[in-house]
Amino acid sequence: MTQDKRIALVTGASRGIGRAIAVALLEEGYHVIGTARGAMPPLDGLEAQRCDVTDAAQVAAVFASLRQHHGRLHLLVNNAGIAGGAAFGSAAEAAEWHAILATNLTGSYLCCAAANGLLVDGVARIVNIASVLGLRGVPDQVAYVAAKHGVVGLTRALAEALAPRGISVNAICPGWVDTAMAQQRYSELGITAAEAAASTATGRVTTPEEVAALVVYLASEAAGGITGQTLTIDGGLVV
């Protein structure tokens, strides 16, 4: 019965980092609600729901269902995100700007706002998946860089807003992670996975499971004193 379990909601849980986070939380004994815009591959124990985080009505419906069936939320992981690589000033970039900001930043805000009344005082956590590009800039991902910087700022502001309730809010900033999105980025940059790995101090890319383990830690009682922080997990890519 879910009344005996901690409740977690993970957006963008159909693949990559989000999928690894859902798996890790299930292994930790959470009841996990995973959302995605499309169909969710089967995962034993996962409560799957379709949700486009850019659509306020869909977000509201997911959290209304959560309230009805579970009544509370212990962990929100805002992971849903998209990237793009159109040239600055191009028509394609103008279209990307709206889509990327809506998914990565506004979507995170909408989920935080919808979760607010469900978060359990004294124990709940919000973890936002940002990026090392939330800490630095690159010339060909203007919208993505702006969105992820926004996620970091959202994290810091919400940490202050929710601290009186004993709720922590933190951001994780991955670098290269072994996902399909990274493979797409390698192609855009004209580099290989080996060259991406060589750009890090450790000489390898991070695994989705390593990011998931950091989420599990931030959700734990041991991390109760950590809030408003951006934790980089990038193999020393940005030092």
C-alpha cells in the first residue's frame, strides 16, 4: 500500500537520466510516478502517466491525480528536458527558444508550483536536473544555456521560499552523460564519444546511474542540510 511508502514523481522518466532515477528510487522503496510526453516503456512498479510539462492543464491533472490517490509527495525530480543546436539568430533558433525554455524551465516551474501543496513539510525534497551549461556558456546552444541557467536560479529562489517548511531544493548539473541526447550532441559537434570522454579530467563520461545515485542521496535524511545548491557531476569537465 502506498500509504506506507515515500512518494516520488519524476518527469521525463521514459529514458536516459530520468529512467535511471526512476529505477534507483524504486530500488530505494519509493512509490514512483513517472511522466513522459509519449508512451512509457514498461518498468515493474512504476506508475506511468503521460504529461507534457509545457502544458499547465496536463501538469495540473497529474498532480490532481497524485493528490487523489496518494495525498502527499516526498520527492519531486524535474528531469524533463530537450536540447537544440540551431545557429544564433536563425529562424530555427527562434523556434527552438520557445520550445526549450517551455520544457526545461517553465515545465520545471509548473511542476514545482503544482507540487507545492502536496510536499510534506520537514521531509520533502525537490531536485532539478540542470546541466553544466547552467554554469557556463557555449555559442551554439543559446536557448539551452539560458534555460538551464534559469533552472539554477529557480532552484536558489525556491530553496529560500521553502526553507521555512523544512523542504530542500537543489539542482544537479551533469556534464557528458551516456544517453541518447549526448549521442545527438556528439553528432552536432562532430566529435566521437571517446573525444567527449577525453575532455573530462576522469577520461570518461558519467553514467545515468551515477546521476540517479546523487538524486537518491539528496533525497535522503543525510542530505537534510543541503539546499539551494548546484552539484556538478561531470568528471571534472568544469573545474
